[in-house]
Amino acid sequence: MTWEEIAQIIISIFIILSALAVAETKKVVRMALAFCVMSILIAAMFLILSAPYAATFQLAIYAGFIPIIILVAIALMRGGEGIED
Amino acid sequence: MITVYVIIASILFLLLSMLLEWVDRKVYAHVQHRVGPFVTGYHGILQPLADFLKLMNKEEVIVEGSDEFLLHAMPILSLSLVLFALLFIPITSIEGILSLRGDLIIILAVSVIIHVLYIVTGLSQPSFFASVGAARWGQLLVSFEVPLLLSVASAALVANSITLSDIVSFQISNFPIGFFAPLSLLATLFSSLAKLEKTPFSIPDAETEIAGGWLVEISGRRLAIFRIVTDAKYLLLSSLVVTLFLGGPSGPVLPGLEPIMYTLWFLIKLIIVAMILSYIRGIVARYRIDQAIRLFWFRITPLAALNLVVLIVLSTIGVI
């Protein structure tokens, strides 16, 4: 097993865990953050699979802008008190 | 070996960002006919370090009802992210410590993710002021990122690459991109001011309106780390302006002394850009949030787009 395969397995496990966190977390701010983490890990996966441009655009759009739009929506609802728990 | 480089470079970057904070405070004070920090060290040069150490020793207060895990994680995460982005900046040669294809987009994405963490910090505090600050960060963010991306795109178009080492080597062999993209340079400076929440755009943490905004309940060690993150972001954005538009570390070089001369030229340009940003901060007053958004969408975005269109036309007919 090369180090790339080992890294792929580890990153895949963390991608699944963070995706579960997006679905299962009760607090909506943590949900957005877990989504951000998942996108960063997918970008790392693209980088290992030697697709740097796919990785950079994954990082810019899914890790950068989508969480911001979600968080702005939450912030405009005053911290999302109505949603938590 | 690269680990040693990264640790040494991180410490140097933190010290350099403290130096930039001193430059910022000195320029701001002199614009207002004050002397600024003067006691600690030569003309107060150690004052940012002294402030940092003082805040590290203060008591930390966590308000009831706040999300403790996120409040502990956010300062460390944002500090590591901004240091990671700084490792890509080419200073001593045409390549940074880390370098890979498309690293310009990585720097931009990381600088956006830091603001995601800021908004999360604001939203994990129970205070109403913090929620308002976080909402303002988000609204400001979607307006200042667009001109920043357009102007970075025009720099990448002139150099025909989205890799920083290619952009720098293009500028060394030809000319600084700022000659061809002056409007993009201007737009980048304004976006940097907004990213650093300096005075015309200090809307998310406006002390007199919302009592510190997204930082209102942050104290002690976490406040110290957030302040040094702001300083490191100041370093990151100034060096991004230098790298993209002003030629990076290029300049007249004695043969055999390239690393030293490159670093010297880079620092000179960096301090000039930082002084310009501080000077703008000193001479203007704060915008309201709607005025800032209108400024970015109706004034600065068209300027950056105009420069991009002109460059596209010029490169189509083969001038550059």
C-alpha cells in the first residue's frame, strides 16, 4: 500500500464522518461548519487524485461561498434561535 | 526539513505582522497629529507584542448560552488557516515555501474560509450585537469578494496563469501587472480595506454602534489570537497586492545576492502598500452598511469589470 492509498482511506472516513455530522447535528451553525469541513476534505481528495484544478474550484466554491450563503441566511434570522433543538 | 522551514516561517510571519500593526498604528497616529505608541522599544516598536502578551495573561470569560466548543476552536483554526495561506507567498525567490498549480485560488479560498469562521464566531455567542455583526460580515462579504475576484482574474489574465510563481516570473521578465491593471489595483486595495475591517468599512465590529460586533463577548487569550489573525491577514493582503500587481520580489538585483535582495525589495513594497492602506483608514469616516454595499456593487465592481474587459480585448488583438 502506498502512502497515497492510505491517505485516501483516511480522508474517505473523515468525509463520511463530516457528512454524517452535517445531517445529524442539532445546531445549525455547526451544520454549516461541518459542510465546510466536508468540502475541504473532498478538495484534498481531488488533490491526492492529481486533479488540482478540480480541487481549487471545489475549495473556492463549495468550501468558500456556499457556507457563507447558508450562514448569512442564519445570521439574518438572528442566530437561528427558532431552529435549534 | 520542510517542517522546520514551516515552523520558522510561521514565527517570522507572526513577527512581521506585528511589525505591520506597528506601522499601521504609527501612520494612523501621525495622520491625526499624535505620536502613537512610543514607550515600548524604539518608538514603540514592541507595543503590539506587549499588547499580545498582556491579553494572553487576562482572564477568559465565556458567557452562559454560548457554544463553547466553537468559541475555543475558531481562533486556533483561523490562525492556522491564515498562516497556511501565507506560506504560498513568494518572498525570497519566485516560489513560496509551498507551491503548487493553482495556488492563487487556494489563497483566495482560504481568505474566504477565514471569514466563514468569523461569522461562525459571531453566531456562537448569545449576544444580539454579535449576531448583528455576523450578519453584517456576511452582507459585506458577498459585496467585496466580487471586485476582488474580478481584479485577481485580470492579473491572472495578463500573466496567463493562476499560479503565483508563474505570475511573479512573468513580472520579472516583463513589467509589473499594475501598469496594465491600475483599476484592478485600486479595487483590490478597497477590497483589502473591507476584508481587514479598517475604518471606511469597519462595519462588522463598529464600536460606537454595536459595541464590537462579532467580537463582543470574546476576551483574554481568544481575543489576543483574533487580533493577531487580523494582523496576519493585513500581511497576507498587502503581500497579495505586492505579488499580483507590483512585481512581487522583483527589482534591481546584485548577482549572487538574489535571496537577500528579493526579500529587501519585497519588504519595501509591502511596507509602502501597508502605509497606503493605513493612510486611507486615517482620512475617512465609516460607511453605513447600505452605503458600503452600494459603493462596492455600483462603483468598484464596474471599475474592476471594465479593466478586465479592456485586458480581454487587448489580449485578443495580441497587444499583451
